[in-house]
Amino acid sequence: MKIAIIGLPNSGKTTVFNALTRATAETAAYSSGQLEPNLATVKVPDQRLEMLAQMFKPRKITYADVQYVDVAGISGGGRQGGGLPPALLNYISGADALLHVARAFADESVPHPDGSVNLERDIAASILSWPSPISRSSSAGSAV
Ligand SMILES: Nc1nc2c(ncn2[C@@H]2O[C@H](COP(=O)(O)OP(=O)(O)OP(=O)(O)O)[C@@H](O)[C@H]2O)c(=O)[nH]1
Ligand SMILES: [Mg+2]
């Protein structure tokens, strides 16, 4: 399963990515806007699988895994749907689920792209800003 982490610049996406994957991707108070995403795959612990492995002693145990894709936050015109760079759209539309990080922390040393912390506004803005990849994902899913 592939999960894309989305959200406004400086919302804490890479911080969440690091916490979920134990990675050490760089976090910064000023958005780099880099399009190259951070990628990491984590195994899903499953006691049932371990119990079965103890019983049947297989040569190999294959855990389910989750791949996380942490993309850069998009600001300015790119937030108006169609303006998203194609490379970014590819990463997002290829995901099975989106993990939306919305900022709730106030910190003057970490600028907010819209000047102030407002959770409701940011969530509403993000939902309106991402119709294209979401509809592509859902139409791809229904075609299978
Ligand atoms: N005070 C505070 N700072 C945080 C929190 N989460 C993240 N930060 C800081 O906010 C800054 C931005 O965090 P990132 O995780 O890089 O944010 P991002 O959404 O990945 O940013 P972009 O990739 O540039 O869009 C970093 O300096 C983090 O240390 C939080 O919960 N509280
Ligand atoms: Mg980041």
C-alpha cells in the first residue's frame, strides 16, 4: 500500500513522515519547495503472521508493507488544482490513500504560507486544491 503525505508548506509533513518511518529526512522552517519526494517503506507488524511462522517454520516471512511518499508542500498558484507540477501529480495519483497533514501549532520561527494558523481554513483550502489527483485516483480505482 502506498500513502502520499500532503499538506501546505511547513505544515509538518516531513516531521510526520520521519515519525512514521523512523527516517531522518531533513525538516526545515523555510520550505525548500523541492519536488523530489522522501520515500520509505515500513513493515506492518502482525502477531498472527509470527504465530503462523512459529507453527510452520517457513524459510521466509513476508510482512505486509506500507510505502510513504512525502511530497513538498505547494504554495501560491500551484495550490489552485491544475497548477500542480506533473511530477508531483504522478506521486499523488499513484497513491492508494492520502494522509493530509494540517498545521495546528503556532511558532513564529516557522512561517505559515497564509500568515496565520487556522486549521479549518487550511483543511478547507487543501480539499479544494486537490480535486484533480483525488478524482484521478478514484477513477483509476473503479476501473480495476
Ligand atoms: N513548534 C512546532 N514545530 C513543528 C511541529 N511540527 C513540525 N515543526 C517544525 O516546522 C518546520 C517545518 O516542518 P516540516 O516537517 O519540514 O514541514 P513540511 O510540511 O514537510 O514542509 P515542506 O516540505 O517544506 O512543505 C520544521 O522546523 C519543524 O521542526 C510542531 O508540532 N510544533
Ligand atoms: Mg517536507
